[in-house]
Amino acid sequence: MITDRERAAFEAGIKLGALYHQFVGTPIARETAAAVEAAIEQAVGLQPYVTGITVRLNRDMMVSNRFGYSELAGKMFDAAITTEVGTAVCRARMRLEDDYPMMEIVEFHETTRDTDH
């Protein structure tokens, strides 16, 4: 039997992995970064068990090609996600660490209400 805590961690990890692989390669420019951040947050936020997500993209890494845009790279992501299964809450994040986009569990805690989605 899988616990709510294990499921919340799984859901956070699978969603960060999907976010990474789904959006890497997206055409982006500094002028469109905020809209892309919002679109990613809204899309991932629709998924089951997600109760919060923030995405920030490193604009300093956005170097325009000859057509005026760059491609979204995994190294540009700084994302935090909160998932909730039953009473278990998991906070996880993805951020650049030693030149690699690392994903990690930041915190677990329990709520007093059962919110199984």
C-alpha cells in the first residue's frame, strides 16, 4: 500500500519532470517570459493534486538568435510545486545547481483536513 506522503512526493516529482520535458525548446524572449511563466503555471496547476506552483525563468540566459528569440532550456527553470494527497503535503522544486537543473523535495507536512482529489 502506498501512503499519501509517498503519493504526494511522486506527484510532485512526476509533474516537475513533465514540466521540464514538455516546455524545453519553447521559443522565448525576455519580452514573452512572463507570459510563458504564467502559461506553465496555469497548465501544470490544472493537474490532479497540485495546490500551488510558481515558475521563474532566468532571463539572463535568454540570448536571442538572429530571429530575435532563444529556446527555453532546462537550466533556465526555477520552479516550486506543492502537491496534496489526503492530508500529506509535499513541496518540491527544480532549480539550477552546479550547472544542472536539479529537482528536490523541500518539505513534507500534514494538514488537518482530508483533501484527496
